[in-house]
Amino acid sequence: MCAFTVALLVGLVAARCVSEPLLALARNVSARHTVEAALRASEAQYRSVVESVREIVFQVDADGSWTFLNPAWTALTEYTVEETLGRPFINFVHPDDRARIREAFNARISKQAPPGRTEVRYQTRSGGTRWMEGLSSVMRGPDGQVRGLSGTLMDVTERRHAEAARVRMLIREQEARDHQERAAEVTGIVQSVELARRVVREARQVIAGLRPTVLDDFGLERALRLHVQELAGEGWTIEYDAQLGSGRLPGPIETVLYRIAQEALTNVRKHAQTLAATVCLRRYDGHVELDVVDRGVGFRQFAGRDDARPGQQIGLVGMRERAALVGRLCLVQSQPGEGTRVSVRIPLHDEPGEEGVFVAPVDVFRHAS
């Protein structure tokens, strides 16, 4: 018996003539069996390695369906290999990543994109998510046509979590630095609070002295009416007569008249010992005229000075200075026991001279009948 396998091809020349010579052909196939055995051993060794590695080894066809998966797939996703093969891989990708991964797969299959790495989230059977880093290359058939992709998927979930934790820590550190900087700024601001308050108070006084906002909103006639109504709400008895027509007065004139009326009524509150007054505001013959008359105790006027109380004198000076801002005089008339009249008459056009304007010194006027 030979040590190698012999294949015989026997042809009998004649079935009954055994004396005829026997023709046989023998071929030694031991070398082929040796190669096949080596291939089987190599395949078993490769499969053993593939099935033992922690990374997912995969193959998908040109349509994107799984054709091969090693057991690591089940360990990471909880899906069995048997139930997964033949299904589209995109079904297992996180919904937020599907559009991006589908586009990348199509580009790879159509040879529009070179091999490369990409990170993608896969869903697990229990509803969790695993971050995978994929590395793939194109598979081709004997004819050179693209048959699909093969590659590996490595679980990078822990790395992703560590990176996220690092980012959160950096954000907290930056927020802490920002807080320290803001605290330093606040400390500097607190040290200047008193100065800032003083500046604000002075600014408000300047702004209020320039032009009250109520004039911008409503105009002189309504602004004075609102002021009179406010005093009436405090128990005053005030007659208000305004006849300015439809047009607005120039801004500086509105401001001067409003402030003089305010100051005159303030003097009534402080010094006249009455809460009864009359406010008249009229426009006629190219002029505007303001009269504020109270029915209080009044005061004595002498040539060269007014016999008014100190606070009242300050108010009178203020009204005269405001009238001077528009080049006019403020007339103050008063007698003890007969009240006080404050009058201002301002032309609405800058005509030369002093015609129609009170030009006599204030202190020579006497109480009008």
C-alpha cells in the first residue's frame, strides 16, 4: 500500500480476456491535501482571532446590509449576530447620526471618498448608546467592482465621557475665573458708589433744570394742567385757564414758563399761608403771557428790595433768572394781606427793542387793582 493516494482510471479491453493488459493512470495528490489542510488551519486561526478581539469586525454589502459580524457585536450592542446579519447597518445607528453616516457610506461606495476614520453612535438593545470609532475600506470582487465595505468598530464611549468631563471641568474653571474678575470689578464699583450717586444726583438736577420730560411728552399747556391736577389732589383750590391754541411754543419758552409757574406755586405753598391760586396761560398778538395769582398773606415791597422771607427771596431770584434766559423780565407784585401776582410776557418772535415787554425794575411795581 502506497503512502499517497492513488486515483485509478481503469479500462478493460475485454471483460472476459483477463490476459489482456490492464491500463491504469495514477496521480499523486498529497501536495494538494497538504495545502488544503494548511488553509483550513489558517482560517481556523484567523476566525479564532477575529472572534476573540474586543473590536467589532464587520462586513457590509454595497446596499449597506451586514454580511459578517464577530461576537464583539453582541457584547457591545446586546444584539445577536444571527438576528443582525442581513439587516441594514443604518438601522442600528443613532437617529441623530444617520444622515451624516448614510452620506459618508454612499460617498465611500461610489469611490468619492478615501478610506478614513469616523465616530458614530450605535444604539443598544436596552436603549443605551455606544460611541464607536469606525475604520473601513472598500471590498472588490474579481472583476474589480465594489462589493461593499469591511472594517472594524472600536468602542470609544469611555473616552468620549472622559472628554466631556474634561470640557465640563474647563467650563467650571473659566466660570470661576470670570466670577473672580467680576468680583474684583464689583469691589471697585462699590468703592465708587457714593461718588456715582452724587454724580447721578447732580446730573438729574442739571437735566431737570434744562427741560422737564413732561414738556416733551405733552407740551406746556397739558404739562401745567397735570401739575395743577396733582396739587388739587393734595387739597389745593386752583383755577387753571389755558388758551395757547393748537401750535406748540418754542422749547426754551416752554421750559422758562413751566419752571416759573412751578416756582411761583412752590412759593405759595411755603409762604402764602393759603392753598388757593389762579394760573392763567394765554397767547395773543404774537405774545405768550403767564400769570400766577394767590390769595395769601403777601409781602411788602420797597424801592430797591422786597420785604420777603429768605426762602421766598430765593424763589423770586430764580424766577427772574429764568425769565432772563429768554431776554425778558418777570414781574412780581404783592401787598401784605392782598396776595401776590407773578407775571411774565414773552414775544414769540425776536423783534428788536423792548416794545410790549415789562422793562421797569421789578421792585417799583405795585399791586394791580
